[in-house]
Amino acid sequence: MWDNQHIAEKGCLFLKKDLRVQKTLNAIDNAIITLLEQKPFESITIQDISSEAMINRGTFYTYYKDKYELIESYQNSMMTDIEQLLYKNITGSSLKDVDESDLNNTILKMFQYLKDNRKRVLVIANSLGSAELAKYFSQHMFDFYKVKSREFGVELDSEIFTDYLITYITNAHIGIILKWVKGGFEESIEEMAMFIEKFTINGVFKTVGI
């Protein structure tokens, strides 16, 4: 049996290890961000990342199989955060049950999240290219809208019509976001939320009677 002192000492060791891991991951993050300002993603090697992060190659491989897995971890983490934000805040048995101010605040939070994490967003955009990034996000957002259309009991002319409508809305939203990203996040999050609201919520949704 460990006494309280041993437990406390063990806890401190775990904490120190966690801090070292986080420090290493942050160093890798900063390294890839710095390197992408100097050269294209395809030209960056693991040695480049390791040298910039001031770690050895073995340490890098402890956390990532290659540089593509590093980018994939960024994608998955960011998409998980965004999906949780959307699923948590957009609820109800129908779209009409969703409070307009709550919906607007959710959109604002999404744009704020992207702006707060703009360095990682740019890393993903610069490494994958706009087309691949759009494809990745489109699939996830399509799935989200599909789930929500069923939860809200959206009944349109046909399943095919619904799928095309969701595809249209998804690509419109992704296009707006990518233009904002490529433009250096110049417009305010309030302006971006207004664009989404006018183009889709007050536009397409009302046109088809949702």
C-alpha cells in the first residue's frame, strides 16, 4: 500500500510527464507553423520539423507516424471541436424551435473558434490545399446537416431533393469559410455570421419553407 506521500509523489511524476509531453507537442506545433512560412508543405521533412522544434527524430515519431498524420490530428481535433459546438448548441424538435439569437451566437462561436485557432487552420489549409480541405470539411458538415434535418423532421419533396439542398448549403458555408481563411481572417466574426444568416438562414431555408 502506498501512503499519502507516495501517492503525492507519483501524482507529481505524472503531472511532470504530462507537462513534458505538452511542451513537446507545442514545440512541434510551432515548428510546422514556422516552417510553412518558409517553404511549401511538400518540401518540409521530419528532420526540418525536429530541428525547428529542437527535438530528435525519434521523439517526433513517438507522437506521429509522419507529417501527414500530424496534419490529420489537427483536422480531426478541429472538426471534433466544431461538431461538438454545433451539436451542443443547435437543438430542438424542429428548426423553428431553435432560438434565432442562440443560432446566431453558435455561428459566432464557430467563427471565433476558427479565428482563435487560425494558425492551425492555416497549417491545414497550406498542407492540404483548398480543394482537399473543402472536401474534408464538406463531408463532415454534410453529415451534420443530414442528422439535423432528420432530427428537425424536415420534409421536402424527396430524399434526393433534401440531399442536394444539404450539399448546396454545405458547399456554400465551406466556401464562405475558406474565402475568409484565405483572406487572412480580415472580416470580423460578426460580419461572417451575418453572411451565413443572410445567405442561408434567411435565404435558402425560407425559400424552401424550412
